[in-house]
Amino acid sequence: MEDSYKHKGMRRSLVRKLREKGIRDKRILDAIGKVPRHFFFENALISHAYQDKAFPIGEGQTISQPYTVAFQTEKLKVEPGNKILEVGTGSGYQACILLELGAEVYTIEYNKVLYERTRKFLPLMGYRPKFFHGDGSRGLPRYAPYDRIIVTAGAPSVPNSLIEQLKIGGILIIPVGDSERQQMYRITRTGERQVSRETFDYFSFVPLKGDEGWGKG
Ligand code: SAM
């Protein structure tokens, strides 16, 4: 895989587009400017890698739209050293952005084929989150609590397990809605039994499967 001047130029124009769409955090724009998104695409789709669109990655799943990645990451308020759980590893692109921000990343994927593929592929690029296979709608209790949790699939409601696995002061970003569209929620755990909720724009994600998602599917 080659990261040519042409690809770097396309990344710069993607970053410009994200800035125009309202992404302000320079660290996130720099990370998107750095991670070669075309490495995550199969050959036939490589020319589309720097469009601001979601694309298929096999197994009926997608690599999220760059704007969506940037938006969720910005709302997550990542600080260097944060311990972050990502639910929905998919291609691994979002995990790379979180690693570029200096986070310690735990990422869990439900689909075995994608889990195996991404677990082998990301370290070849020098990115080493901790990979897990399983139902992330129930979180990853073994390594809880987390400073931040990001869910990259659409949930019918906010899973209790995820709130329970947040540190006090921790933040969960999760799209919640039906199969057509979901509203982005930011949940902050303000106390042992207290949370605050903020709502943002609507997006369209693939469904969050599993016990606290839409079921086995
Ligand atoms: N973060 C990904 C990326 O950067 O490519 C985008 C992932 S895609 C939009 C959503 C992913 O969530 C899919 O790979 C899907 O298999 C996974 N998923 C769905 N339900 C899940 C669950 N309960 N636990 C873990 N992963 C799940």
C-alpha cells in the first residue's frame, strides 16, 4: 500500500471540507489528515476513499463517513491518556483516530470475520488498540471503568451496561433511534446514580446488535 502525494492532497481537501462543515478541534482534523483512509478500502473502491461518505467494508457493514467520525470524536472530548471503549471496531479507522489523540483504546466487534481481519490489519499500519470479539452492547466489563465510550452502531436505547462501565465524570457518545435514523446522544455520568444527557444531530448507522441492542440479527 502506498501513501502518495495524491492521497495526501486528497486528505487535505477532506480536512478542509470537515472544517467547513463545522469540525473545529485541530487535533481531530490533524488525525484525519494523518491516517491513510484509502488503506481501509478494497481496490475497486480506493478512488472513493476521500469522499465524505460511508462505504461498504464487507459483511454488510460500513466504514463510517469521515464527518461522522469527526463529529463523534469531537463530542467525546478525548484527552490524552483516556481509557476508551469503542463498540463496533469495523474497519478500525475510528480506533486509529482515537489512538492518534493519545488514548488507550479497547475496541470490541461482534462480527468474527471483521474482528479477525482488523486485528491482523491495524498492527501492520502501526496501530495497536486492544481487540475483542463479542457483544459490545453489554460493554467490556473485564476492563471497566472507562473514561470514554463511543458506540459506532445505532442503538434502540442507551444500554445500562455502558453507563455502569463509565467512570464518574466519564462520557458516552451513542446514536439512538430506529433503523432509519438515530439521534446522537452524549451521556455524562455525573454521579454514582446520576447521568446528564445532551442531544445533537441525526445520523444513519448500521444497527447495534446484541442483548442491549437490536438482538442477534
Ligand atoms: N468504527 C467503525 C470504523 O471505523 O470502521 C465503523 C463501524 S460500522 C458503522 C459498525 C460496526 O459495529 C460493525 O462492524 C458491526 O459489526 C459492529 N457491531 C454491531 N453491533 C455490535 C455489538 N453489539 N458489539 C460490537 N460490535 C457491533
